[in-house]
Amino acid sequence: MMRRASRTPRNRRRQSWRQVPPLPPPPRPLSPCPLAPPSPVRAPSQCGRWAGPCSARPPRMRTIDLGCLITSNMEFAFPLFLLTALAYFGQGERIKHDAMELEQEEYGQQSTQRSGQWERFVVSQKSEADPLDKILTIAKMSKPVGWDPVQLAGHFPAIEIYKTPDQNVRVEGINVAPGDSLSASTYGATQTAMIVYAVSSRPNEVELRFPGFFLPHDERRLEVVHQGKIVHSCKMPSDTVCMFKFDYCNPENVGRRYTVRAISEHDGSVLQTERLYTPFPYMCAASPFTGRNAPVMDCSRLDGFPAPVIPDIEKTSKRGFAVELEFMAKNSSLTAAEGGPEALEIVRQCAAKKVAGTEFEKLAKIWNWEEEPSMVPFGPRDGMPESEYVGLMAELTSPGPPHVLFGQAGIADVARVFHVLEKLDVQIGLWAQLHVHINVRSAKANNASDCCLSTDELINIWTAWSKYQMVIDEMHNPTNVDNIWAKPLYMEDLIARGVFENMHKTRGTSLPIEDACEALYGPGNCDSKGAKHFWTPPGEGFQDMEFHHGPPRYYAVNLAPLPVKGTMEIRQNAGTSDGVRAQRWIQFVLAFVETFKTGVGLDGFFNEDFDKDAADLAAAQSDASFEGLFNEMRCHLDPETSLLYWSERRWRRNDPKCEYKKAAVVNAK
């Protein structure tokens, strides 16, 4: 596999969104998941033809089959430093739960887990956390009942997770680290390393551990929850082992996010919580060269372009957006993948020939062609022919102001550019991502488009993404779940939690949008107007290190471009050559922004102290469902077609690489 070259910082390379002047302050899911309590309802007339009355409920979903359970020999690892920390730090506390409902023992019942169950878990996650608190947050455990060795030995962790480091799911390769942090931290001595950058293993079973020496009130139960539904529950002590096996035989059970928690039967407190993902094989819906037999890319002129699959996107949004596309054009005569100015010019000229004299000549004139030295092509490990190992790398971004994409013309151009790339014959590597920028504060993006968003609206969008993060994870390839360049917004992630804490302090203060990024991310984490970034690592003596970007940038929702480009960036979608999938993702992002900028369904995360509201948000992440998400967005997209497309993951297009064969699952152990 080609070594990924060190990248030039994007703010040096890309000026497609010019510097903006300051503005005045201003399924079908797996199971028939009932909707969350309804949010304030908009007037039916606002919903257009898609929704009819806004109170209409989307269709019920079919229930999964949890049969065909596969056993496996697996491994479990737990950080030893946790027990050391438990022995030396602080005093524990036990929180009672008066309003807990503990009667749910049958499968299929709805989860009633809310912040009350999470209190002992999040008591260790206070804003002024000591070292033990932070360790417990990362380990997703609550503080123990007491500190006697008998209360610790055999009691932590409460859940044992059996995993297989299956090569069918591990996405690995030689690459630079996010923010070029490896090179910066070693003063350039080491620029690349072998990285597992997304899914690293396949969870097969979870078990509620017997605590060894059983103490009073040690009775506990295991709950496995999917989108607010308890799909499995068992208790300990029992005549049988309390465990759950994930089913990889049924494709509809793969690519799902589960919450697994151990709960005290005595007081209902949550002892440990885990979010587990049952990954597709990493080559699922991969995008090899779009042509078939030609050894080089096709530069012949196109006769026409397909209509967009979204016929009336202005019912979704009139907000400006931009896309970034990384790809590699075919040239089988090469001996390695090549980037740089010469490779870029060859690809650009070929594309210009394809659109010459057509309705899409703007591709060669106002779209931005940029060098892409860092896309990693397919290699021998991926089961691809040698022709997939080489090509010419390029990056294409949509126009900047005043020609920013928006509305029906914008989505039509997206359909056209994907058609051009398909006929050109390109590969979208596993490391590539389809980044979508949403205009937040540039009044000059496109005079006909909507502008702009306030700081509170920005906070609402980020918070809603966090709330529905487990649902959104299920909409994607495994390459973009837990991706280190697009991390999920979970409250047990200390960086995401810190951003939310800043949002909790800022919301309602009328902070000008031009000051929002630094207020929410902290100094040095936002794009600068010059060429230099100013983020430095914690500790003394590192002020001379130059990191391209700070850590908060590399999350699913990225606010770092706000000061320069005036945009927020959605980083989570995998790179793809599927134009239909790209259009539907852009529509989803736009509908999400327009729906949740209002704060619908989010007031409960900003009405109490931070720790309680963070607990509420963490609980909501486990209870969120496809039905609930698309019901909220029903006024901005067609809930029928969009819900089915994403909940059924129709982007798989019957790709056999998305399925496990039973023999392969068993052999992986």
C-alpha cells in the first residue's frame, strides 16, 4: 500500500470559501421503536406536500430476527491502570434512584433508561474532574460503592466484551496522524505509521461477570439496547451464564449500534455502559474504478447528464453548501499512485474535455481542482486486482462565493459532477471522505441562498447530532464509524464532552457567531486567517511545535472552518462514487440543519446543571431511533423514501462484500 504523504494544511491549500467579513450579532429500524415524546409541532402548512399534517406518524418497522447466533473464541482486554487508580483516588458515592422502573425483564420492551440511571455513572464526569473521574469516564464505569479491596476485586469491570480482531473489518494502513500530529510531536522525525483508523475488531459476545466473592446487594442485570428497545436482558446470579451473542448471519443485524449496560438490581444504578458496533466487512460498498476494461481514464465528451434524484430540494433548504471529493483517476501504466501538480493537471484536462460544450462547462472553470497527495488506493489486502493499486490522485471542491451551491441548481451540479467522475473512471479509496460544508455566516456565499446561523442555532445543530449519533452511525460504512478523522460526539469522549460544556455555558448569551468557534473549541483550535495554526499540546516546553490543526476538528461535526470559510463541516460520510448516495446524504445534512437549528427536542439538555444535562444527552443517545429522527425532520424531506433508504442502508446495493458468510464468521475466531 502506498505510503500516505504528509499533507499541506488545508487552510493553506484551499480558499474556495473566501474570508468572510464579520456579521452583526444578531424500516425501517430494527424494531418498532415508539417515538420519543413529541416535540412542539409546526403548522401543517409549513411542511409542504411531504408530510401532510406534521403530527403524522411514520410507518412502523419490522422486528429483527436474532437467531443464528455464532459462538467464537475471543479476547478481552482492560486497562490495568484503572484498578490502580481506583485504589488510590477519592471517595465513592452511591446515588439512590427513587423513580426507577425495574420491571423490564422481557425482550422487546421499551427502555425507560433516562438520566436517573446514569447518575452514578456520570458523577465521575464533573466539569472539574480529578484524574480518577477522567479515567472512569473513558472506561465508561461508575464510581464503586466503596474502596475496600473486596469491593473492587472481581467487581470491575462488570461487563466482559469478547472481540475478534477480524481482518475483514479492520481498516488499517500507513498514514499520517490527524492534524499531522505524529510529525509535529517528533519534530518531523516520524511522519507516518501503521494506523487502524476506524473499526478495529468485531464484538461477538457480552457477558455479565460474576463478581467472584459475592457481597450483599451484588445482584445485577445485563441489558442490551438498540434504539431504545431492550433486545436482551438477563440477571446474575442465575443457573445460566448471563450473556448475549451478536448475530452476524442476518445482514439486517450488521452495521448496528448497541448500548450494553450492567445495572444494579439493588438500586438501579448503572455500573458500566458500553456502546458497541457490529461492523460490516470494511469493503462493504467500496468504490473501485467505475470503468471496467479500459487501462486509462476516459476523456471523451459526454452527451448528457442525469437528473438529480432529489426533485425539489428547495423544500428541504435554500442554504448554501459545498462538497469536497477526493479520488484517483485510472492510469494502469503507472507503477505507483501519483499525486502532485502534474497528476492534477492531467486529470483536470481530461475532465475539461468531457464537459466541453455541455451544460456543465463550469466544472472546468469555477470548480476548484487541487492537489491530493494523500489518498490511499486499494492494495493486496483488499482483494482487488493490481490495476486498483495505481492512478492519478486529485481533489475537487465545489465553487466558493459567490457561486456556492444551493437549491435545485446546486443538487443538479452534484448529480452532474458524480456522473462526470463515473464516466471518467475513478476510484474512491477507503480513506477518502465526502465532506459537506454548510454555510453559517457568509452573506456573500450566493446572493440567492439563505444566510445565516446564530451561535445558538449552531449549538443546537451540534447537540442534535450528538443526540442522534448512534442512529447516524448506522447510516454509514464501517470505515466512517469511530473514524479517528471523524469521531462521534459521545458524552464519554472527553473532548466532545468539553465542547458540549462550553456550549452549555454559551447558549442563550447572544454570543456573536464570529466568536463562536474559539468560545466552543478553545484557543488555537480554529482555522486562522494566516498560514499558521497555534494549537500546542498540553505540558511545558512544546510551544515551538506546529500542529496543522487541534483535536476538536476531527469530529463528525467540525466548527473549525467558521473563522475563515464561514462554514461548519460534516465529516462523517465515507467517500463514494455513488451519486445517488451523495445526493441523499447532502439532503439529509441540509434537512438536519434546518430542523434542529430551532432547538426542537433539545431544551431538556440545557435546563439544569451541566452534569445532569450531559447525563440526559448520554441517555438520549441510547434511546434515539430512526423513526424518531426522521419524524422530527418530516417537514424538510420525504420521510418515507429517506427513512427507508437510510434505515435499510440501500446504499449497499446488494453488494455481496457487505455480508458475512457463516463459515467466515466461525473461522475468524
